[in-house]
Amino acid sequence: MAHLPPDDSPTPDGTLTGTQLELMEAVWAAGAAGITVADLWQALSTRRPVARTTVLTTVQRLEKRGWLRRSGIGRTAQYLATLDRSAAAGRLAAGFVDEFFAGSATDLVSSLLGSRRLRKSELARLRKLLDEEEPTPPRTRRKEQG
């Protein structure tokens, strides 16, 4: 089930740090029920030491930036993703291609192919994806504000 923002929700802003991505993975895994800060802290502390206040601060920042929305109040508040994982991955990947490869997916693929060896199965899957892809008009970059 996709976690889509209500019409008045902000579109998620910016990219995700490693810790933010770890938290988002736990939120996506929780699904439509959402997850509390305490449960997020438990999930992260099984992987590495992390302060509960760090988790709370990170959750608050993700909510402010539009990646999370809160349902309920206080300690029982549940946090839900405003985008499902697939939509978030697409958005982050598109931003990376725009910023690092000047919007060129070809340059991204060339960089990947030049920097690592792909298995035959990976190459076959890439070929299939490319064969099935319909051309889309080029995206325009937003002008920098400031």
C-alpha cells in the first residue's frame, strides 16, 4: 500500500543522510500502521548504538522536510512516510542524476558500467528495462532560488 501525502502535505525536500535513510527504511517496513519514535529507536539500536534524542531529532527534521507525517500526539504518535519506498527511490535517483550527471541518465549508466563488473543476469535485466522504456521528454531543472 502506497503512503501518499494528502493534498496539503509538502513534497519531501532534499536528500536523505545515512541515518535518515535507516529511519525511513524502518518507517516503510512498518507500513500503513505507522511507527512510534520508541519503535524507531529500538529498530536502529539493534544495528548500532544511537541516542533516543538523536532519533527524535531526526524524525522531527524528516517531518519538517515533508518525508514523514505524524498521526496522533505525544508518545503514542505514529509516523508514516509521505511517499512509498519506490517513489522515494525514484525521486532521490532523479535528483542525483540531475545534480551529479547534469540530468544525463546515459552518463550515469556509463559511470556504473565503467566502475564495476556486472553479472550477465544484471546486464540482461538492464537490456530488458531499456528495451521496454518509452522515451520521455527531458526534465527541466528548477532555477536555484537566492
